[in-house]
Amino acid sequence: MKILIFFSTLFICLAAHADKRIYSIDSIGNRQYDKPSYTITDNGRIYETDSIGNKRYDKQSYKIEGDKILPTDSIGNRQYDKPQFEMK
């Protein structure tokens, strides 16, 4: 029984921390909760997120491929008319 509780707790903790969040900060390092934040999922998709953590699928999203950040629509299709970014 203890093993079952341990593994279920471990699974919940890992599932809750699967996504990474990016917040806007000001010049002294405080989070700007009134500005949009972004969520990076495990598959490399980047979504704009509102202040309570809901993904904004109606806004511009991106996909990380290698060292490039490519703009995509809400279902993941590449948008060739939008600029792409490169990480260095």
C-alpha cells in the first residue's frame, strides 16, 4: 500500500512539473503578472499563457526545432509568412 501511494504521488509531481513557464520581469527582477507569460511543453511547443495558467490557443504559438523557433498556428502548422527566430 505504501509503495502504491509513493508511486502515485511521484507520478502526480512529475506530471505537474512537465511544462516550463517563462515570465516577463522588470529591471529589478520582479515578475510582471499583468504581462503575458509563456509555457514551453515537452514536445517543444510554446504557448502564450494568461495570468492563471491557461494556455491561450487563440494567440500566436511557436515550435522549437533545433536552434530555431518557428511560428505556428493553433494546431501546429508552420506559418511561413511570420518571422522565425534563432537561439545562440
